[in-house]
Amino acid sequence: MALDLRAAVHGAVSIRVNEPGLALPPLEEQIGRFLTKIVGVSLTPE
């Protein structure tokens, strides 16, 4: 699970560095989705 999260976050950051013109969601929002879907935790209380 840790390697999956690491790969997802690395990819999200890498695409921002290498393709700065792409219309992407905010990084914090995207990482929140990674945590929810890969790890099963939420940054916001439900």
C-alpha cells in the first residue's frame, strides 16, 4: 500500500513539473483522493 501511494503522489507531482500547462485539480485535493482510495483514510471528517 505504501508503494502504491508513493507512486501515485510521485506521478501527480511529476506531471505538474513536466507539464505545467495542463489543467489539473489542486494537488492537495488529488492527494486527498489518493489517501481515500488507496489507503482508506479521509482528510475531512464525514
